[in-house]
Amino acid sequence: MILAIVPVLLITLLIGARGVAAMRTTSDFLVASRRISPTVNAAAVSGEYLSAASFLGVAGLVVKDGVGSLWYPVGFAAGYIVMLALVAAPLRRTGALTVPDFAEARLGSRRLRRLSAVVVLVIAFLYLVPQFTAAGQVLAVVSGSPYWVGVVIAGAAVSITLSLGGMRAATYVQAFQFALKLVLFIVPAIWLVLQVGPVVRADALEPVEFTRFPVATPVEFRLDTELTITAPTHAAIAGHPQQLLTPGRYAAEGGTTWVFDAGAPVPQVGTGRPPGGEEWARPVLDPGGYPVLATWSMLVATVLGTMGLPHILVRFHTSADGRGARRTAAITVGLLGVFYLFPAIYGLLGAVLLPELYLSGGTDTVVVALPATVDQSWVGTMFTALLTAGAFAAFLATSLGLLLVVSGALAHDLVPGTLRRLRFTPIAAALVVVLLALRAERIDVGVLVTSAFAVAASTFCPLLVLGIWWPRLTARGAIVGMVVGLISSAGVIGVDLILGAPPGLPAIVLGQPALWSVPLAFATMVLVSLRGTPPAWAAAAMLRLHLDENRSGSAATDDFCPPRSS
Amino acid sequence: MTRQRRIAVTSPQTRLALAGRRTGVPAVPPHLAPADAERARRIHRRQLRHALTVLGLLAALLLGLPLLLVAAPGLDEVRLGGIPVSWLAVAVLPYPVLALLARWQLRRAERTERPDRPPGVRE
């Protein structure tokens, strides 16, 4: 089954080689053609954006947490409206490739540039680790190998692709990746819906709480899991003959398989809710009694965080001018909207057909596990292979983009070095991510990605929005605001991950801080800026971002709109 | 297949910064011609107004819809083609609305940037 990812690697490399060949003369990774149409560029942005979190994580969260998880993709897509309205065109006109570039261009501060580079690293690592986790889990499911093997293979695949020459350099590769992911996600979804039959379809739309195993069900616990059994349960543990488990707490060791008898009651795991219950079916996020706050907080993070994702901003630079960048953002909203209609199908079918994934902690693998459940013949195997390939394409596209951004931040902003070092850093960074991912098996892909969004929303969003629209922003205000935003997002999430917050309101406030950390960062930036005075050229530095390139009779934009090659 | 000429894209800022780092001379502070500054100020004001309108509508959609779904649990029982309306409101409804908002905002932003026409001349 691992063979399924080989064609993906080969085809992307092939297209990459064709696209890159013309640009081999340029020394930098950061190259692009200037004559890409907004539609192709939007496909490239979407290709880069649709990560393992979108391909696998959303459906997994639906099985695990309920229908309310479908708010995640809404936030992922809506972020581009904010991008379109506030950031795309002006940012393109600064000529800044990255947020650190923008910080220095707009506010002229080296310190702010370095701080931004640090934030880029925080966001990129928060985003990268779950990609590797997902890749490891998927490979573990389809090949039956242990989790760490999957992570190491994923790391090796990324490193090889990187060392073969930064395939991501070509916009066409990413645009192709988007088309690939779209087909590999939609076609199996339609096949699944047709294949499962009317009974399962009706069950998916009228969920019943998963309280009893309908048939004898093997549950393979990937991690050490504590089960609470509330009624006498027949089960065979780790190959032993079936026994009657009396009510109480049991520890299931990672790697063991428990076979629950038909009709056995479903044990409880942690504080989670089994799929299909009434709470599960409510279309809001509700981790602890505050559904509105929890949903809003996630939406604020994803919608405002999109503009701060470093690997996405670089893509907008491929547009010819600010106008093209704006069109790219607008088309991206539509393209993502098509893709995000489909995670719901996998999630709802998964809740009916594979609810036991909720016990084993493997909900992130529901997408690739579904075809084999529906059809045991070669057709099911083929669709598993297709989905695995798609998931791997998603993992590759995002990981490569982020690793290059990480190496750019390290080599360019933090530790000035030569291109030689730039070529080596992505592989070193991949190694660090692999080591982190090996320890992060338990974390949901979608949740960790959302914390990356929360950090971006609390740091880069105020910097970009105020920098582009408010002439009085000072470098000092930006620095203080970013530090406050970083601490109140990344710091608080870190404390929550390490110590664990009590459920209820504290869990939302600490685990999903965007609802208060973003306003706090904005307020800090504004207040500190108002106490200082911006330099005399600040107004001009801001205003020129709003001047369109195509007007006649101007010399001021020469720096910002290099002549088009023809 | 015609081969298009490609050029390396390095950010002018990066180039300036690198040049500055090498020579130790800071980059030239930005400046605008008075006419350009005037036009930029006007565009900035209008674009800000457009952006705030569309963001207001977006906020109304994204903050209002969860509120509505929590306040009206009865929507779970209403079904359209067998699917609960409250599920459709999350899984399907937002995407066409977002696409329309994007289209509308793009139109208005581009119209704002159209070259100024002499007074009295209409399209």
C-alpha cells in the first residue's frame, strides 16, 4: 500500500523538474514566474493550503467531536476573504516575500524583523508537527507498521524530495497538487456514498449514539488508553480467550487489540462523547458547556490566522501585481469551498461505519480506513490507495512549503548564511520535526493546526492589518504587541498542553485563546504606538501600498512594480 | 510549447536590506509625489470602507450562525432532503455565501482603483 505514494512523489517530481528546469539559473529557492494567471495561482495557493489537517483531520474531528467540527473548514476558507479585503494587494505591492520582509519594509526595524522570524518558526513548527503525525498515522494504518516507522518514512520522503531540488519552486506543481487532491478526495467520496447503500446513508443522517457494538469488533489501541466499563462486557483482550469484564477501570496497552463481542456495551474513554449522540450531532463546537464561545474562538483563530501563514504569503508574491494577488485570493475562496463540501461525507459515514476509531484514538485515519470497510474487494483497496496518495500529497505540499519557509527564516533572518546552508537547513528542520512528531502521537491533527492559526492571528494579523491600514503604527508598538500576542497564544496553549486545564471555561480560555488574545494584541499595538511618534516617512510608507500599479505618469512605484518581462 | 521567459523574484525590500547590510547604508526612506499621495489617500479611505463592510458581513455570518444554531435547536429536527437543516447551515451554506462575498469585494476593490476620469465624462 505504501506503493500508492510512489506515483505521487514521481509525478510531483516530474512536473517539478519540468517547471524548475527553466529557472535553474536562479540561485534562490524563492523563484517564480511572473506571468501566472490568478486562477492557476489560486489553485497553487489552495494546493499549498490543503494540508493533512484538511484532508484527514476534519473528517477525523467529526467522528471524534461531532458535526460542529465542520466549522473548521468554514474558518479555513473564510480566512481568504479577510486576506482579500485587507492584505493581498497591499502586501504584494510592498514586494515583501515574508512577514519579516514586510516588517522591515514598513517599519524599518531590524529587531522587529528578527522577532517576526522567530514567530515564523513557532507557527511553522506548530503546523508541521501535525502534518508528520498524520502522515505517520496513515502509513501505519495502510501498511500495519508501527507509528514511528510511518513518521520516519514521511520524514525521509520529504528530505529526499527537498534534496532533489525544492520541487515547490514551481507554481504549476502546487496547482497540479490541488487538482490531484481535489480528484482524490471527491471521487472516493462519491463512490463511498453510492456504495454504502440506503441503510447506512439513512443512519448517517439520523445518528444513534454508539452505545453497543453491533457486531464483534476488534479495536486496535494505538496508545495506552484508560477505559471505563460501566456494565459487564464480553471481550477478548490481546488474543486471550473471551472473558467477562466487570465494571471498573481498565488500562488498554498501546498496540494491543481488544475484540468486543457483538452486543457488548461500548466503554467510555476520557471525557469524550461517543459518536452519534445528541450532543455529538449538534452543529457547534462544544468541548465544555460553552458552545458559542468555543465556536467563535476557533473561527477567530482560523479566519484571522490565515493571513499570517508564512507558506501562503510567499505564494501571493507569484502574482504579477497587487491586482493579481487580490484576484488570486478571491478565486481561492471558491476553490477551497468546493473541496470543503466533502469532509462532511467522510466524517458522517465514519461515525456510522467506524465509530470504534473513537476508542482507539485513530479518528484521524477515518478517511483512509473507510473504503476497506465498505468494500473488501480490490475496488476498496484501490480507493484506499487513492486516498492514501491524496493524503500524502497534502502532507508533502504543506510540509515542503513550510520547511522552506523555516529554512528561509533561519538562514535569511536569524543566522545569515550562504545558499549552501539554505540547502542544508530544510533537512535539519525536517529532522527536528520528525523527532517532535514522534512524541506528539496523541494530539489531534486539526487541533494542533488550529493552534498554529491562533498564534498567527495573535501576532501577524495585527502587524499586517495595522501596518497596512494605520499610518501611526510604530515599530515599538508592533514589537510589544507581537510579544504580547505570542505569549498569550503560544505560551498559553503550551501551558495548556503541558499542564492541562480544568474542563469548562478554563479549557476554552487556555486551549483556544484567540477570542481574547487577538483583541489584546491589537489593543497593545495601538496603545503603545499612540504613546510614541512614527517617523516622518511612515505615512508615505503606508500610502504607497494602496497605490495601484497601473496608473499612468508615476515614477514612485518603480521599486514596487518591476517591469514585466515579455 | 513556447517557453516563457522567467525572472527571479527577490523582494525589493530584501534586495535593499541586503544592499544596506553590505554597505552599512540604510535604505532610502519611502516617499511619494504629492499627486500620488493625494490619490493614495483617497483610495486608502475608500478601500478601507469597502473592506470594513465586507468584514462586517463576514462577521455577521460567522458569529451569527453559531449563535442562531445554539439558540434554535429546533433546526436539528427540520430536514431538507433528509438532511437536518442545521447541518446544512454548517456544511454547505457558508461556501456559496463566502464565494459571493469574495466576488463582491473583488469587484468593488477593483472599481476603486480604476483610473480617474475627467469630471463630466461617463462610461
